[in-house]
Amino acid sequence: MNSNQIGLLLAQPYYVVDILPARVPEGSEGQYFVVEQYYLKAPKIDGLHEKFTDILLT
């Protein structure tokens, strides 16, 4: 996928899916980064981001 295709996709309506149950307060000590690291390192979800990307871009 090239940048022109991505630009065309982003010009269309889209949804943002937030995995956190609540907004992390501004100035927090980085709770979100702990969650991000968990999901990046969790072996049980290897390849999950590719599946989400495929779903979102189709």
C-alpha cells in the first residue's frame, strides 16, 4: 500500500477504536505505556495488529 492509497482511505469516514475503558488523564505517569507494552509483547496476540489492519483497510 502506498501513501496515495493511504491518503485516499484516510479521506473517507473512519472510526477510532480505543482499547482503554477510560481516558488516561493528561500528565499521568504513563499508564497507557504499560498497556501498550503489554499488547506489544503478549505472545498470544502475535499478528493481531495485521489482522486489525486488514479489517480496517477493507
